[in-house]
Amino acid sequence: MFEEVKLDFIMITCYKDNPQSQRVIEKNGLSLYKEIELPSTSGKLKESYAFILRKENYK
């Protein structure tokens, strides 16, 4: 997959208050990368997580 699209990693984010999305992301092999803030639909910043899957960790 990574060679086909010439990527070194895939990153995805979700809000901290969304544990269902966190579980789906982790079940798909991504690991927590760092805590960040993302704008919500109201424009205010919300605490969030960034997850990453690196090419060398892809099965």
C-alpha cells in the first residue's frame, strides 16, 4: 500500500471526547503520536489526538 502511493506514513486525528473513534483507529494499527488541538465546528479549539501508522510498521 505505501509503495503504491509513495507515502512514508498515514496520520489521522480525532477529538479526545470520542473514544469510539479512538478504538477504531487503534484497531486499524495506528499508534498515538501526540496530543494536539483541533478546531471544532464552532471554531473553538478542542483537545485531540493524532495517530500515525509508519510504513515500516505496516503489516
